[in-house]
Amino acid sequence: MTAGTQATFTITGRDLAAARARARLTQRELADLLKHSERAVQSWELGNGVSPAKVPLVRAVLGGYLEGGENGAADPLSQYSDMALLAELAKRLAAAGSRPVTFTESAKP
């Protein structure tokens, strides 16, 4: 990026709806958090997505639920359970010569 330019990130209607669903929010609840109307959220989800001026606000509210951050790439780890990730980590640590690590269901918080 050169001096004087600013990155433009977009949130499609499909991405917004998916992030809202992952956050377990209704359109009304999201609208309240964004201080916009439910109709605006519906329009964004069914139309061309979030207007560029509103993207920072939506990112502030749904940031962790928008897959892939700013580049739009899906999070490759989101498809695995915590236990599967821990098991893979333990396997790799053992293969690297670290002392064996085991995880059990009782270790869950």
C-alpha cells in the first residue's frame, strides 16, 4: 500500500448473515448493537452487503465472527473441534521429541 492510500475492506451480505448467525444474534439484536434499524441489517444481508462507511462499525461488533479477517479467507481451523486440535498438537509435540502430552475430556474448562 502506498502513502496516501487506504485499504478498503468489504463485507458481503452472505458474510454478514453468516457472522451474525455464528454470533447467535437476530437481525434485531445486531441492529441494536450497531445502532441501526433492523431493516438496514436486512437490506445489507439481502443486497450488496455493508456499505464501506459502515464496515469499521460492523467489524468492531462482529470482528471475531467474520471469517478470515480482512482478506476474506476462511479460517481453516474452524472446522475442527477443540479436542481434535489438542490431539493433533499433542501428536506433533511427541513427534518433535517433546515429552508426551495427553489431554482428557476432564481437562475441559
